[in-house]
Amino acid sequence: MNQKIPLYPADILLPNDGFEAWSVIACDQFTSQPEYWQSLAASIGDAPSTLNLILPEVYLEDHPEARTEAINQTMRAYLDAGIFNEYKNAMIYVERTMKNGSIRRGIVAAVDLEAYDFTKGSSAPIRATEGTVLERIPPRVKIREGAPLELPHVMLLIDDEAKAVIEPLADTADTYPKLYDFTLSAGGGSICGRLLDESAQECIMSALAPLAEGENPLVFAVGDGNHSLATAKTCYEQNGKNPLSRYALVEIVNIHDSALEFEPIYRVLFNCDPTDVTAYLKAHADDGEDSQKITCITADGEQTISLSRTSNLPVGTLQHLIDDYIKAHPGVTVDYIHGIDVTRTLASEPGRIGFLFEGMKKTELFETVRCDGALPRKTFSMGEAADKRYYLEARRISE
């Protein structure tokens, strides 16, 4: 393998069968909708499932220690029960058919955490695209540090405008053994995965080589799962740099994939006085040409406020104000919401206010990270909530 490209085959675990019940959406989705997770649990029942191996963030305040211990015990029980097939030195070509019918293509493989740095302004080959909230890492570390398995929802982006790395695999997909092909739960579309042979892996690495040229190249930018990757890095550094934990399983996706859409991640404040929040924002209003428009949603309706610009992106300007407001108002909390309709629904309840704004174009991402470092946290989402990556593949990270 090319040492300048921190991508490697991995020993990948997949369940013997029962993929529909096994695979569930990433833990950081539907964080203000416990009914989603309750319905999912009811539909899965007692079947082996990744739902039993993750801690949905909606439950982060609900006995997390007990949930963490149960997760680790279930991982060991699944391993002991022999429910997995293991594919040695594997890369998987993935086709994800989303709910609108478009197909997003990717490659599941391992990346070297020695080549990843989530510090803003880093020149590492793998970089965070958004600010990392350090307070969010310890709860995740508690799960991973005692876990024998990792289950990735991390998606890394490549800036492959020539579409030379992933897209050619579509032409030869039928020649590779099919590992899974099934409908995802809760409206997530469907997914098909094929095992790539050594020749295909070599072609991938050769096609990636031009993206690793130059001084301090940005080879992979984190699209989804930055805090999960930061957790993996933290565990690796804190636990004696175990060789197994040096690597993390991810999916590689081309930012130029036509099926990949960037959506803004909106905000909703809870336990607040919406009138006071609105007045606070209006105190920072600016009707000039350089202002940035934010739509505020409450139980009483919607209104648009033009804010004085303090960041290149509207989300950055708004986030600075939200952070300052929360510091001055204990008890007020913020959640990061995928989708306009969900934001409107959540914000329509008393004691809440939601915010909509214009998002960033995906073509701006790599150049922005190269020039400015990480974006404000929770700036963008790669598609709507139901189109996010589902847990499916697994890998051992300890003996």
C-alpha cells in the first residue's frame, strides 16, 4: 500500500444473516425524538442488532453507565455466539440507494489514526471539517475503551472531481461477490455491499495517489462522525497505542458524487423564553448588504432576522450568539436538527425556538478546510437524517 495514503484493508465482521434487524441508523440522529428509537426497538425485538451495541444520543442522560456495560457485554455475547463471518484484508464496495432513489457509492476500509488530527488548522492527511466539542468525547470514550468491537458510522470525503477512485467500481460491480443486499429500517432506503479483490484494492490506491500529492495534502475530510473518529483517536492514544486500535473502520465517499447532498443542520433552543431570545437576536441585527438572514420559528409563528455578520457562514454567526445566550441563561439547551420539517415541528412547542438558514455548498468544503481550518460545529449534514450511514460492518479493536 502507498504509505502516503492512510487507507488499508481490514478484517471486517458481518452477521451471518438477519441484516434488516441488524443494521440501524447512526446514534447521533433523531436526538430529540425518542419515539423513533422506541419504535425501532419494538420492530427489532430480540433479534441480534447493532441497536444493542450503540448508545443513541437521545439516551445520553438516561443511566449511561449501565447502558455502556450492557453494550460491551452484548458485544462479547455476539462474538461468543458466533453470529459473525469475518472477511480478512477486506475492502467493501457499497451502493446505498436512498429514499429518493439516488445511489450513493462508497468504499468501506480502515484508516490509520496516526494520520488523523481533529485540531483546527491541522495539516494531517485526515482532518476534521467541523469544530470538535471536546465535552462530547468522554462519554463515547467510556463505551469504546471497554468494547471489543467498533461499528462505524464515520464517512470520509475525497475531493475526486475526475471520479477516478470509486465510480469505476460501478462498471465491474457484478464481478465481485455480494456480501449483503437488503432494505434498511425506518425508511433508510436499501444497501448493497460487494467484496473487493486485491486487484480492485490496488486500483483504488493507485487512483487515490494524485490526491495525496503536494505539501500537506488533505486526502480525507471527515464528512460524518467526526466525534466518533476523535473518540477512536483518543482511545488509541490513552490506552498504550494498541495496534488493533490504531485503525478505524470508515466509509470513503466522493464529495462529487451526484447523490451526495449537503443539508444545513438547524438549531432548536429548549427551556427558553422565545420572546427574550428573539429580542436578543434583534439586538444583533443589521440590515446592511453584508448581513445574514435567520428564520426564527416559535409556537406563535415565524419571522426573519438579518444578523450582523461575524462568520463567513450564517450558521457560524448564529452559533456564536447561541453559545453566548446559553452561557447567560442556565437551563437553556440547544439541539442540532436534521430537516426543515422536524425543526418546525420541534420549535412549535411552547418554551422553544428554532432557527433555519442558508447552508454551505459542498464544493466549498475542501478549500474552506484547507484555508480556514474546521468549520463551526454541526455546520452541515450529508443528506437528510434517514439517508445517514447505518451501522452494519464491525471490526475487532481488542483481543
